[in-house]
Amino acid sequence: MNLLLRISSILSVFGHYPSFILAYIIETLMVIIFATVVVAGMVYLFRKYMARVQMRVGPNRVGKAGILQVMADGLKLIQKESIMPEGRDDLAYKVAPVLIFFGLIMGFIFIPYGPLAWFGQLTVSHSDVSLIIIFALIAIMPIGEILSGISSNNKYAVLGALRGVAKDISFEVPMMLSILAVVMMASVKVSNPLDINGVVVAQSIPFAILEPLGFFVFLISMAARASYSPFDMGESDSELVTGNTTEYTGLRFGLFYLGLFGTIFLGSMLISTIYLGGYYGPYTNYAGFIWLLIKTVVLVVISLTIWLSMPRVRIDKFVTFGWKYLLPISFINLIITGILIFGGIA
Amino acid sequence: MENKGLKEKYIELNMGPQHPSTHGVLRLKLLLDGETVKNVEPVIGYLHRNAEKICELDFYCDALIYFDRMDYVGAMNMEVGYLEAAEKLLNIEPPERVVWIRTVMAELNRLASHLVWAGAFGLDLGMLTPFFYVFEQREKILDLFTEICGSRQETNYMSIGGVYQDFNDKIIYKIKEFTKQFPKKLDEVYNLLAKNDIFISRTKNVGILEPEVALDYGVTGPMLRASGVPYDVRKAEPYLAYDRVNFDIPISKGKDVLARFVVRFEEMRQSVKIINQAIDKIPDGPYFNPKARKSLMLRLRGEGDVYARTESPKGEFGVYLVGDGSVKPYRVHVRSPSFKNLSILPYLSKDVLIADMVAISGSIDLVFGEVDR
């Protein structure tokens, strides 16, 4: 019994198909709200944590301990005037932030959230190839970055977008290779290794232990995907002002901001799903979702710590790193995985 | 012909004057080939306030506040620089106590200036956290300044032949307390930055400055010492009480951005050493020269010309004063180290990446009040 079926059974008065469609819509809305709330929570956590690291107090004026500060900032961004640069490529300029938001939300839809008490399985949608779908959807976000860069008629933005492209192509190949190793490993145990839920089910031993190299590559790829420091060459504020988002204001900027923090959360969720056993833990049938959240939050805090303590990597160094080290490492990981499978160890 | 080709191939980028990493109001005209910097042209003057000319229109004692506002991060050292020249011109000897007090204050301000630099340099490399660590310490120094002179940055503390406020036991105790806890905190920041592999990869072998070139361009201060030239005015031509305290001139053979970082941090350790010695040696006595007491201050007349150089946190700070026998200086000229050091930027950032160019310009330690004057 999953959440979708429960909602549709409540709505069954409308008939069979309409109730399913309504249930889908409701659950998708729930995911959007979940993603937004989670990102807002993350921004608050980030600001408080950052303040803690930097011996400051952080937000403490709006609401108790500054809890409402994020909301106030969000409202401010929404009601701000949107100043658009002259000579922009209008369509691309307006589509770019939406693409980023779209990719982020769609990424959340296929994640297996696991069971939670009465609600049952929380997963919104599943497919036999959901692992591929997720990475295809996440790959939409760089398009948004590039579009925003080249459409806003600003040299900083163009340079930021170019850096973004250089960065993306240098880590996406190793990332997909490490995912391939995961699929190989999962195919031993389950019949649907391309389904991300199958990957979770296959992890009686977390893949982080079986494939430490792949875990390492994926961790770095997710950090680079979210583009926080040390991988924030795209929007490096001391060199390119803010890179591709330089010319964005108001809500559109807010969407980019949401994209940044959302990607950190989504990335942490993917890492915990693919490598750390996802919703598995004690009392999985009741508290699987809680386990997933705990693993994710731990990874988020680790990401924020890295963010706050690292200087920026130079773009050419990162490209070298991607092609010279990450790619061979992920190949070695692939070979080791093959040996493990043939040896019957995994 | 060539120009036409250039236009097709290169991007021209205007960095600044409003840009996060230009330390105020530096404008850089960059010629970019993709990410590679082909040419840098620093455009300065956005903070030009005509300080030298204004000094010429005022009495000798009034020029101090304009010197405060030159290198506003290291105001005490600017005051020392001016007073070295003015007191020579006006034939006024500061009492012994004043000399030692000034030494302590100048070194405290050198600490503050280098701390600001370390924080800003971290920002240039995309690291926000060290900024707050160094500013905590800097704030402590500025609190000391507030207590001694009533002002934080542009202190206007020293005067011709003296200082405005005497040191008391409480202040001496507080300075001692500060220097006791400071080295540990300094090491914390140093380890946070210099033991990070990314930091080293961003700074090592970047912006290599050969000592001969540095001397040709007139580069001084930590920039020069990081290229391996042990030149420091405090040793070469001692002023204040520097010949009576024991300290080393840190140099590095690295010649790169990392070397400048290491040299500045080592210099801070030496400054603490100087303060610790000087604070114990402050003798009793008057804190101003009676020849330059308040009622006589506006009647000071100087004749002839003097040039005095001092070691400001940025480098060799020179003041040239010409007096025509009246109560106002005839000519005031300042050799500002940041300005001379900035001239090396186009040389150093040929064919480097934008990120390296930012690191190099960060390593110069620019303060625009002093570059533009």
C-alpha cells in the first residue's frame, strides 16, 4: 500500500481514473511543497551553521531564533521588481530559471522515499528505469545555467556559463560510470537494477562499503553538480561577480538560489539512496523515510562544512582533475566491481 | 591591422570599480582570450581626494588627519611616516616615551593591517570563513585603539612631538593580554589557509616575481621580501625604536603568491615579538615635547626639504616635505607603497587565468586611499 493508492482510495468518489489523476496531482504538489520547505529549512540551517562556524550569531531577529528569516527573504524576493538587462535574449532569459527549478523538482519525484508509518510508501512515481530518468532530469539544470549565462548579455555571465559547461562535462562522465558500477552490483541481487528502488533493495550491504571508489567519485560529482565551494567556479563571486546569475533579480534569482540549495539536498538524498542504503535502517517498515532524512541531513551538514572551509578550485585544475583522476578512478571502480561480481563476493 | 584581429579574438572586460574583488575602487581593464588574461590595465583615481594638495593648505599639525585617511587600514603607520618627516623639518625631537609608544602603536596597526589583508585574500580565493577569524582579532586591536585614542580606524593619535593621550597601566595590561592570546589564534588562521591543498594549488607558482624585476618596478614591503630581498626600512634605516628591539626580517625564496602569504604571517609573529619587547621598555617621562605644546602648535615653522621613509604594512612609505619658512608646508609629496606595488600587476598577470589574476591582485595588498591619495 503506498501513499498514492491511499489518496486515490479517499478520492474514489470521483471515479477510478479521475481519482488517480487527482492523487498524482496532489502528491506532486506535496513533493513541490516538500522540496520548497526542505530548501527553506536548509537555508536556515546553513545560515545558522555558517554563523556558528564563523563565530557569529546568524539570523535572530525575525521570529524565534530567526526561524522566519528565510520566509521574509523569500517574500522579499517575490515582491521585488524584476530588473531585466537590455539586449537580452528574452525567451532564454526567462526560461532558464524555470528550467533549473523544473529539473530540481522532477528529480525529487522519482526518489524512493520509503515507508512512513500509516502513510505507506511515499514514493510518488516509479519506473523501471528511474535511475536513468533521475540523472536525465538533473541534466536539465545545466541547460538552465548555460541559457541564463548566454542570454543575459553580460560578459561575466557568459564566462560563468562557459565555466559551468567545462565543469559539467568533466564530472558527468565519471559520475555516470560510477552509477554504472552500482547498476552492475545491483543486478546480481535484484531483477530491476535500473530502478532506483531496486538499487535500494539490493543494498543489504551499503554500496559505499562495496564500492568506496565509486562512492568517492559520486560524492565529488554531486558536490560539483550543486556547485558550492570549492566547486563554485561558475558563480565565483570574487572573480565573476556571481557568474551566470549576475543579471537576475527578484523571483528569478530566487529560483536559482532554490536550485543551489535544492541540488545540495537532492544530491545528498541521491548519495544516501544509491550508496548508503536509502531508507534502510532499523524499523524500516515504519520509519524508512525518517532514516532517509537522517542520512540526508548528515550528508548536507558535511557538504556545508566543506563549503565553509574550502577555497575555490581553479577551473582548469578541476577539469584536469575530472579527466585525469576521476575518470580513471571510475574505470578502476568498474573493473573492481566486475571482479567482485565474478568472484561471487558481492 | 593588428587591432582589427584583436577585436575579433579577445573579450574586453571591465572589472570594477564596483566589483567584489577589487578592494574598493580599482578598475581593471582586462583583455581576455577565453579565460586567459592577455592584458591588464589598472585604472586608478576613483578615490582621489587631493590629499597632498590639501596638506599644503593646512598647518603642519593638521596634515595628520589626511595621512590617516591614506592607508586607512594602517593609519598609525601613516602618521609615523608623516611625523618622521615633519619632526625632522621642524627640528622637534619627540621624548623617549613617545618613541616607544609610537613603536607599539605602529606595530599593533601593522598587525591589524595584515589581518585585514589575510581576510580579504581568503575572500579573493573564495573562502569566507577566515575573514571572520581575522576580524575578531582585528576588532580587539581596534578596541585597544578606541580606548587609547577614542577612534577606531582613522585614529589621529599622534601629533608633532608627541601623542595625544598617554599610556596608562590599564592599557599596557590590555595590550599584554592581547599579545598573549594572539599567536595561537594566528596559527589557527594560518593552518586553516596554508594547510589546505586547494589553497596551495591556487597560490603556489602563481604570480612569480623575480627579485630583479621587483626592484626595477620599485616594489617594496612584503612583496619584495617574498621575492627574497631582505629589505626592510625598519632594519635598513631604523626609525622610532626599531634599532633597540630584537626582531627578524622574514624573507621567502618562493617569489609566488604563497610566499607573500607566508611572509606576511611571519611578519605578524615578528610584530608580536616587537610589541612584547617595546611594551616593557616604555620609559617614564612626558608624552609630548613642550616645544610643540598645544598653544605653540600653529606657530611651528619649517624651512628646507626633508624626505623620510618608514616601513608601512604595505611597503616603503616615503614622505617628502618642503618648507618655505611659513607655518604651512610648501610641498607635500607621498611615495605610497601600494601605488608602486600595483604597477607590477600588469607584468605579473600576463597569460594567467582570471582566477590567478584575482589571487595576484589580492596578494599585493592594495588600499585605495593610499593608491589614489
